[in-house]
Amino acid sequence: MKRPLLTRKLLLEHAVRNPDGSGGYTLGWEALGTLWASVRARRGRERAGVAGPVSVGGFDITVRGAPVESPMRPVAGQRFRDGTRVFAIHAVAETDDAGMYLTCISEEEVAV
């Protein structure tokens, strides 16, 4: 396996429920830390969103491997942030047999 070039600095975030004072909650995002990554576009499409059409791009994001119990190991339901860009993580798999790298199947949505 050819080693990926990890040249993009991404912020890993996880969802946090914050009480809204009325018995419910609001969803917020909390930073877990920064990971160096390789970001490769896969495919794109357009779909209907709540406020109009949305452009959805698929990405394979590769990061260094981390132990399963590590808070720095991405999991589905988390997201990566690169400035104003947000990549939702849908699945994570080990890229190689040794677990040196992880590939995160992700999507970015942009209103059109």
C-alpha cells in the first residue's frame, strides 16, 4: 500500500446535546482535536434540501490510525471541519491490515 500524503489539517468534532431550558435540547458541536488528513473527492450529486437544492459531494478522508478506545479515532456521526467547510462522517474503516491509516467515508453539503 502506498502511504497517503496527509497534507490537510482538519478539526474533528462530535455532537453535544445542550439543554434548552424547556425540557428539550439543542445540538452543538465540540472540538476533539486536530488531525492531518488526505482528502479525496469521490462523487457528487444534487438533492432537494429544506430550503432548496443542495449540492452533496462525497469524500474519502484518510487519517492516521488510532486505537478503538481513543477519542482521536473518528467514528460515524462525528464530523471534520476545515474552516467553513464541514464533512459529515458516515463510516470509518481501517485502510490497511496493520491499522496504520483509517478511511472516513464522508459527505459535504453546500446550498446552491
